[in-house]
Amino acid sequence: MQLMVQEEKLSISVSDAIFKKKFNSALIHQVVTAYLVGSRQGSHAQKTKAEVSGSGKKPWRQKGTGRARAGSIRSPLWRSGGITFASKPTLYTQKINKKMYRGALRSIFSTLIQQNRLFVFKEFDILQPKTKLLLEKLNSISLHEAYIIINDINQNLFLASRNLYKVCVENVKFINPISLIKFKNVIVTVAAIKHIEAMLI
């Protein structure tokens, strides 16, 4: 497969086995779900009536006082008592093996190419860390929203993108399926796409 390089009169050759796959919605859904739940901290914790501080003694006798019967001041019905169904630390991670993860990324990249949402540049950078310069560069290629994948983080590009809600600059080593799906367009440098090809082979 040949991919055209923007602003250059040339094309690069990439593997059909990676960038010409069918859209596998079930696999992508599974990988995206696993990625999202894996980002949950799962550190919430509450105390049951067995764990809160307080005496285990019966507050008053069962009958004859005129008050409702009570067995413990740590009861969930009482102020400062335990929680009935207390939350406990939980590990939410789901197992996704490397073959599935790579397969999902291949499917996503193939779909981006088919839908003309992947733009390849020989280099993508700006001279100064200014948001205005980055916006001008994106407007020159008629893009207002982009996930920019580069081989080495350019400090100017990274600083210029921080204030833009619909623009994200990422090192190719840290790409993820959520961002690839979330953004309408994906910009990738030649060096980065070669790195992706080697990573997904």
C-alpha cells in the first residue's frame, strides 16, 4: 500500500497486513473497554460495622425502656455507624493479550486510511511554542481537530498544543485506541508511521 505524504511530491510504502485490515468492531470494543476500566483507580474504601470504632456493648436492655431495641452503637442505622454495603478496593483491569491489542490498532489505522482521516507528513513542527502558529499550520491544511503522532516530542509543538481542546500531541510510543477513535483526524510523521508499522508487525 502507498500513502501520500502531505506537502511533498512523494509517497511511502506500508504493509497491507497492517494498514489494510477489515474493521473489527467487536475486537475494538473489547480493547477500548479494557483500556477504560484499566484506568480506574479502584481505591474507594468504606468501613462496615465490624470495622468502625466503638464499643460492642449493647447500648440498653432489650425491653422495658420504651425506646427502639438496639444491639450496637456501630449499627448502620446510627450516626458514625458502619456502612451497610461498604465499598472495598477493587482491581478493575481486564486481560487483553498483545495479539488482540495489536489487532485492534491495525483495524483502527486501516479504517482511518479508508476514511481519509490519516494525514502523513515528512515532518510536523513549528518554529516557536505559540498556539497561534500551530492553528495557522492546521488551518493551512483545513484541519481544526487533530491527534498528532510524532516520533520525538517537539517542545514547541507540545507547548503550543496544550491550550487547544481538540488538538493533542503524542509520542508514538504512547498512542492509545481511545485517542485514535476520539479525534476526527490523525496526523502522523513518516518516522512515526514506520515505528507504528514495526510495532504492529
